[in-house]
Amino acid sequence: MKSIVTLLYAIVMMVLACACSNTKYLKGNQQLYTGATVKIESTGKVPNKKELKNELSGLLRPEPNSSFLGLKIKLWAYNIAGNPTGKGLRYWLKYKFGEPPVLASLSAFEKNRAILQNRLENRGYFGDTVTFDTSVKSRRAYVTYTAAVRDQYQLGKVTFKLDSSELGKGIARTTRRSRLRPGNPYDLETIKEERTRIDNRLKQKGFYYFNEDYLLAKADSTVGDSKVDIAMQVKPEMPTKAGLPYRINDIYVYTDYDARDTAFRPRGTTHIGGYTIIDPEHKFKPQIFNRTLIFDSGDLYNREAHNLSLNRLTTLGVFKYVKARFREVPNAKQPLLNVYYYLTPTEKKSIRFEASALTKSNNANGGEVSVNWRHRNLLKGAELFVVSTYAGLEQQLSGQGNIATRRIGATVSISVPRLITPFVQFNTNSGFVPKTKAELGYEIYNRSNQYTLTSSKATFGYIFKESAQKEHTLNLVSINYVKPTDITPEFQAQLDTNITLARSIERQFIIGTNYNFNLNTQINPNRKRNNFYFNGNIDLSGNLLGAITGANIDKGKERQIFNTPFSQYTKLEADFRHYLSFGKFNQFVSRITAGVGFAYGNSSTLPFIKQFFAGGVNDIRAFRSRSLGPGTYYAGNRAEVGFLPDQPGDVKIEMNAEYRAKLFSIVRGALFIDAGNIWTRQADTARRGSQFSKDFLKEMAVGVGAGLRFDISILILRLDLAFPIRKPWLPENERWVIKNIDLGNSKWRKDNLVFNLAIGYPF
């Protein structure tokens, strides 16, 4: 341990010594720019002073050379690389990893001063001054900008000078929600936002040709008492048509548009629901446009409907390019617009091959290949048809022989862009077309000299996106059937003595309904600092069958389907995450996830595939996959031949926190802490200490670690190294094991360090 600390200290001191020499590479009177600060001096009270200071600081340019732990490593690398004559390490250091020096510049400082002065005036600080002072030490320049501000001007009278035209009446109806209120601080940005707000409202009321630039805001700061009067009016030079509300006339849809083809082909024209569909090759059913487009002939132009229609056409997944054109109908008795949708289809069919390799903590090595074939317009109604096949092999090298695991399977699914219901036809005006999805799957899983599992699944349900951030998935029917075969006598002997192992491959029949809700604010481009993610899931199984058959296992009334007892349970899950960003590359992420399952009626326990597990690459990373818990129970290394004992539970609580930062180039770093455990709802005589109780917090496992992430554009390769600092299976007063950490001890490293290799972030 001491040698490691000494080595780390030597490395840090070496880098520090090198970094201190950055200024010796400067030429002549050059000075290294090390940053700047903004000071606000005022004679009165400045509202939101901290926010104003941060805003002004964000305007300063250029940014100084980047640093890591206070060391300008990239600048140092650039300097020591010299002038490389060809490709190689020095070239990479200088031009790929390195960063040229940011030099002090008087003209840049003066430009910053003018920018700060202008921003203060835009915020209502009229007549105030900004000065700057440069401090130079050891050829390093640091700048201090001082803003001497007085009282911020407030809005006085706010008037809208309007006439009695349709436009004037339209603007008047928007003023009730005006952001310009007497007494509010003067802010040029707020005035711009008010113009945009009015334009958006008018666009919803048919004023297609109106533009926010046609609104003029006159500001009068001479009224005294630190007040500014605002008069909003329409520019007199505005075109006449910009003041008229337009209605939709005819709607044309070109389904196979090519900008290079200027010839008009009237053949293949179909009229449906007020739409004219031009589809010479009859590639699409006209009904899909009737369901997808929002506009109808006679509707008042509405920009929201305009954007929704474009988005819905895009989400059909069959068009590569989508655009719309609105053209004024000449010589019409009233303002009318013809709408033209130009659609360029994407390739209908595609095939994708994938291959992957894996290494697991149970000494298993192997790989998998898959083939996915897609048809995006199977029945000419934008139906997505997918056939996927896969085959995989794992070879586990254990102390008692080689264990080979083979799996081969296929899934077939079809997704239809509408809700298929038996009695009622639904249509929505959201930006996303609702979909009905059906899927079938079959898999054969074989472990050599042990057993074979065959599993079948079928689902039918709906997918509805309320917005880009919110998605609902309702599977009306979800069926899983698992059947073990070819169990060897040797393995059967193990099953007879290991209930956990036996349950993992028992015959299962699951039929039910599940609902999932997903919220992700990271998709919103306006939310850059604080973002949230929530996923909630409700899984109900066997309740209808249980009611029909009167199943009650506690009373000896176990019922079967296909000679298999059906599962009856309710399972609830929730996953909440918070993303707090610091600048562009630093982020603090936290997660809380919890779940509980209740078995009843025809079942005494949850099906094995529906139970909770703890430990793994996306879980509590200091513990190997599915090895943690339940509760204070510890399985140790008591594994059967080729079997690592997965530990299932009925209750799960987990908390994670991770700080992510960019180190250099494509490399990101992370520090993390994970905590949690699983429990059973009922006492388990085979796993003492597994039952959930009011003392669950005392039974939480805790692990910490660090990781590297390589952002290779198409994927993120993640390497995490973690170790436990709290082990719940130890006696209560010995569970914290921080004092036992000994990185220099090989036995401690073998027993505690867990290496995780994965693709993507853990959460």
C-alpha cells in the first residue's frame, strides 16, 4: 500500500513540475491568459446579483487552457511535443491531445468590456460603466472586469397601439398573457420573447404570413424615476397579407417525391377524406395519410397542426425526407392556402448482421451472432415487420470440467401505426402516431450434460407517445411459457438438494397484462442543467384465470394450463434518475430504484424470471452479477458444477450516485457509490436472514469505485473497478469494512475487487 502511494505521489510531482514550465515556451512579450473574473459594484440593491455575475462571466472570451486537478496537462503536452515532422506519438500529443496556449490579448479584453457594457444596458442598467484591470505574474495574465451599476430600470406604462383589423383584434386577444408588466425589470430579452409569444399565438389563429419582425417595441427611458415606457405596435410597412388569417384549401400529398424530377404525373391520384394523394406506383394505402395528417380542408391555419403533421409523417418510419409547402390560392374570395406534402420514401427492406464477444465473472467466454431483417411497409400501411434470429455459445472453464451453453432463437414482430381495437377506433392529435405491436418468440437454451430449456413468448399491445419525453406501453396480453427437457440424472440429483437451482429451471406459464410509463426530460433541448428520468412498470399475471378457476394454492386448489401451474402475481417497479450537469462535460447522476412483487392465488412465489436480483455491471457494481443477498444471507462460493447461484428476491431497493467528467479526447472518468439489496417477503428457511423487515437499512450493501468510459461515437465502452465497503452478511457491528481496505494485498484484491466491462452508461 505504501509503495502505491509513493508511486502516485511521484507521478503527481513529476506532472506538476512539468506543468509549471509551460510559460518558458512563450515568445517575446507573450503572456499566458489564465482566466478572468467579474466584480459588480453598486450603490444600491442589485436584484439577482449572483445570477447577473454568472451571466456576465459566461460572455467572456476566450476561455483559458483547460486543466485537470489544477494542472494544464494538455498545454504541457502541446509544448513538450515540439515540432513533429511526421505522424507518431509527438504528432498525436501536439495536434490530437494537446492544446495550444491561450495568450493574453488587449483587444480581446476590450471587446469583452464592450460586450459586458452592452449586456448591462440590455438588462436595464443604463449609463453604467465597465472597466478591466490586468494582473500579470510570472508571465501569467489574469483579468478582473468591474461593473459599476446603479438602479435597474423598471417598466412603466406598457401599451399596445392597435387598430380594429383582424390582426389588431388577434394581437389584442394575446395581451392578457403579456410578459411585459409595469414594475417588472426592463429586459431586452423579455421584449424579444414577447414578440415571439405574440407571433406564436397569431400563427395558431391563421396568420401564416405574419412575422415577429413586423412588431415594433418603442422604448422611452426619458420619463424619469428610472422607468421605461414600452409601446408595442405593428410596423406600417408590413405586407397586407401578413395581417390576414388564412384557411386551408386543398391538400396534396406526393408519396414518392424526387426534387430532380420536375415532371408532373397525374396517374395514381386518389382522393380520400379531403386529401389528394399522388402515388403513381401505389406504394402506400391512402388511409394512412387520412389518419396521420392533422389539417382538414377549411381549417384555420395552425402552426402547431403544421408541425404535428410533419412529425407524425416522420414517425411512421417509411419516409426519409418530409417537407411541406404552403402556397396562397390566387384570386380567391378569401385568404386560402393550398398545402403540398413532399415525401421521399426510405428503403423498404434492410438486413443487419451483428456479432459480439463476452467474458463473464464465472469464467465463461463466448460470443453471439444475430441477423435482423426489416420490412418497413409490409402491407402498404407503414407496418414494420421484423424477423430476428440469433445463436450464441458460451464455454465455461470450471474446476470440474468444461460447461458449454448454447442458445438459439428467433422473434417475429409487426408494428402497425394505429390502435387496433375491437369496437372503437381511436385517433390522436399528438406529434406521434400510436402503434399496435404483436410479437412472437421462441428460444432453445442448452447446457451440456445438464438440461435444455425451451421458452415461448407472445405479446400484443399498444405504444403511445404523449410527447417526445413521455411514452406509454400497454401490453394487453403477455404470455411466457418455459419448459425444461433433457435433464440428466446427475443434474437432477443437484436439483433435489438445491431449491434455488431447481426453481431457476422449473416449468413456468405466465399470462397477464403489463403497463409501462417512461419519462425522459433529457430529450428536451431547452433543459441543459437539470434533467430527470422516470420509468414505472406494473405487471399483472394470472388474475383473470385465477378468478375463473378459483385457484388458491394455500387451500390446495392449484390450477394448471397445458399441464403447468399458471403464475399469479402483481409486480411493481419504479426507477427515478436525476442528471445535474456542470458545464458541457461534467455531470452528477443519481438514481433510486425500487420494486416489490406479490404472489398469491395460484402461486406461492414469483416466477424465477420475474424476481429481483442485485449485483452486476448496471447494478451494485462491487458485487458480482446476481450474487448479493437476499438480506443478510450469504451464498459464499457454494456453487454446484458449473453453477453460480443466482440469488432472487421479492423486494429490491437500490441507490446510486456517480460523478462523470471528461479527462481528455474520447476518455471520460467516473467516481461512483452504489448501495442496496434484495429481500424475500416471507421467511426462507434455506436462506436465513433473507426476509424484509423494518431494519432493512441496516442490511444495505455499499460499494464504491472508479471507471473509465471511451466515447467512440457509435458506442460507449465502459470499464468500472469497484469494491465493497459494507457487507450485509457480516455481524451487524462488523459490516463496514472500510478499515480492511488493502490495495497492496493480493488476497484482498482477489476477494474484493470486481472488474466490470460493459457497453453504455449504467444509468
